[in-house]
Amino acid sequence: MLIVVSYDVPNDRRRTRLAHALKDFGERVQYSVFECRLDAEQLGKLSRRIQAEIDPEEDRVRIYPLCLNCERQVEIQGSGKLTEDPDAYYL
């Protein structure tokens, strides 16, 4: 399943730690947006990892799971391409 994660974290240290954590699950497509190809178990791990890295009082993270039909309708304007399912995962 394609998952889009966006975040707004005002603290530099937490923002950097969150970005490094998200790199373990997907690919950065914009400064504060990642696309991840995950199954349900991996999505749970991602969610727990995010919770461990943020301050829920200050930080905002949004996780958008896209259904297959929604994924087919993703439109990219400008440079870039939709994140593909990798041949191997490194966690």
C-alpha cells in the first residue's frame, strides 16, 4: 500500500530525527513529505516509530494511506515520479 507521510515539526533536532526515521520506511519526495510502500505490519511499525520521535503537544504528522484506485490517480506535475515498490527493504 502507498502511504504518504507529511509533517510539521518546529524543533530542529526532533525534525531531523523524524526525517531519519522516515527514511527507514520510504523515500523523501519533498522536504517534509515521504512516500512509503508498506504492508499493514510495517505501517504499524512506522506509526510507533513516529510516536517515539515526536512531541504530540508541538508536532504535527499526517499519515495518508492511499487505496490502489487513489494511487492510480496520483498526478505529479514538474519533476519527480511516484515511489516504486523497492526490490528489498532495509530496516
